[in-house]
Amino acid sequence: MSVTVEYYSRLRDAAGLAEEAWECAAGETLGALLARVFARHPALAEWDAHLLLAVNDEYAARDHALAESDVVSVMPPVQGG
């Protein structure tokens, strides 16, 4: 199955692109996908403890099971001013 991963703000620079398609196994979790994302884009791994993650515009935990055509958003922490 295919999912889209979108990178926001500074993470877009770290990944070198705004979004990309990933092939996932049925029932793959968000955490498992993230491990593969970090392997492809090691600069993102240093953000791991602070990432905000969403699936289809809803915040999601790493144990969330992905489905066909899901859109995963990987965002840096929110900063205020």
C-alpha cells in the first residue's frame, strides 16, 4: 500500500523535499514507517524526541496502523512568540 509523508518547516530542509510516497506493508505502524524515514533521511532522526505526527490531519501515536492512501505529516514542535 502507498502512503504520502509530508515534511514541514525545518524538517522539509532536513529531508531535502516537501513530501514523498512510501510503500508500506499492510498494518505497518507509524513508528515503523518513521524508522525507515530516519534511515533514508538521517538528519530527521535528531528531531525524533520532539516530532509532532499526524495521519490525515489528526494527531497520531506511533502505534497507529497505517492504511492505503494515508497522508502522514511530520512536523517540528510548535514555537510561540
